[in-house]
Amino acid sequence: MPDPAYLTAVRDSYDTVAAAYTELVPKPSELDPLSRGVLEAFAETVRRSAPGPVADLGCGPGQVTAHLADLGLPAFGVDLSAGMVGLARRAYPHLRFVRSSMTALGLGDGVLGGILAWYSTHHTPPAELPPLFAEFHRTLAPGGHLLWGCHIGDEHRRPARGYGHPVSYEWHLLPVERVAELLERAGLVVVARLVQEPEGRLTRPHACLVARKP
């Protein structure tokens, strides 16, 4: 069965921009202190709460996956774009990177100690978020944690260009309360949230949610 049109657009767009994305997007060490702190707190929480690998979903060129590994997590990356996965494998040959969709991970039930979805769900149409979050719930082990981070708002964008290249993906920005509600409906318990207003490199509001599988 062919991929839904939105996944094809995401895959093709990120294949196109992969090299530019790697150059333009800040590395974990260049993030603002709050974002770095959230990633560190997530790593410590997962180390304490649930054994099992940690999936960085929508990992791109693997920089954040490698950062999680440096923080002591058994992290691996998943991305829809072959171009992104190729860059990640070359940059971090000691880590595992899989080309796959986060909508169908091909993993057993309850095998993941943690999931990171860092700026990776905003291309998903809102109607497709419930099955996506159900897949997160299915693959997390009891006691496992999800860290979701993304821009927030109430906006549907169709950019013609991204990272200096033509793109065909769309952006779907939602209020953080709506994302939290969808996670709760999927069976995850939201245990923390952080909202950052635009400042410095942050050009629009950003939020992080930490959710636990009971």
C-alpha cells in the first residue's frame, strides 16, 4: 500500500533539504538552556524508570540521537528520509538508524523505555495524530516516558521553501492543550509541560510535554 500523501511529501522534502538542514539547525549544544535541560531531565527520568531502548523519532541527521546516547541512553534513530538516515549513519556509525515511518514502527508491544518526538510531529495532519500517539503508547513499556517538543499555535502552513530548497510538506501547529489532550486519549499520562515564548532563536512559541505510560 502506498504511503499517505503527507508522508510522501515529508520524505521527499527532507531528502531534498537533508544536507542544508544539518548545517542550519542548531546542534544540541547550541540549544537554549531550557531545551538542553529538558533533554537532560528526560534522559535521567528514562534511566530511572524503564529499561529498554529509546527511539528518537524523526531523528533527522542524528545529532539529538547522539546527544541522548552521550547522556547514557541506549538510543537509536528513526526517520522517513533516506537522505537523513544516510547522513546520520555516516556521522555516527556507532549508533543505529532505521529508515521507517513513526506511524508504523515495526516494533513489538512495550519494548521501548522511552520515545523522543522532537520537532517531528508538526507535519502530521491533526486527524492522523490519534493513531500516531496510539503507536507511541503501544511501543512504550509500562513506566516508559515520551518527550514531545514542538512549536505550538493554531496554524496550518504550506511553505513553498524550507532550508533554502523547495518543499512540499505542510505544517500543522496546535495549542499545547490540544496535544496534551490527544496524548491522554491515547492512554499516556502527561506529567510535565513547559511553554517557552519567542526569544532569541525561538521565533514562535515552543512547548515540551513529558508523558508516561502507566
